[in-house]
Amino acid sequence: MTAPVNKPISEENLNRFKEYFLSKNGSWGHLHLVLGNQNIKDNHVRAAKESALMANDMEAHILCDILLTLSKSQRMKISKQAVLW
């Protein structure tokens, strides 16, 4: 189940996504499928989570857990915010 549409994303979580994005030179790494290509459905997040686990990218794996608690609109907000980083 995802979060309500209008609930704000915590600064802590937003900063965590920003740090990951910047550490991957703006490519989103294992989160590219979800946040780079804006495939924001739960099944896309789960696929990215599995990919991150297989590659031992534990930060991406944890970020996928966070994404699964967010609404689709919150996921889009993170994706769109990246152009400002």
C-alpha cells in the first residue's frame, strides 16, 4: 500500500535520494528504471530492488523500500526534483 497523494516527502528521505543520485553522476544507478524512466508502479520498484540486491547496492535496495511506502505522485516528485540537483 502506498502513502496518501498529498503527504510531503521527509527532508531526510529527499536528501537520501539526492545523495544517491549525485553519487551515481546523475544516472540514478539501480533506481534508473523507476526514477530515471519514471516507471513508478510498485512492480517496477520491486524489480529495481531485486536488481540492486543482486548487484549488492544496498543503498538502492533501502531506497526501494522507501519508495514502496510513497505514493506514485511522491515518486514522480523525486524523479522531477533531480533536474534541480
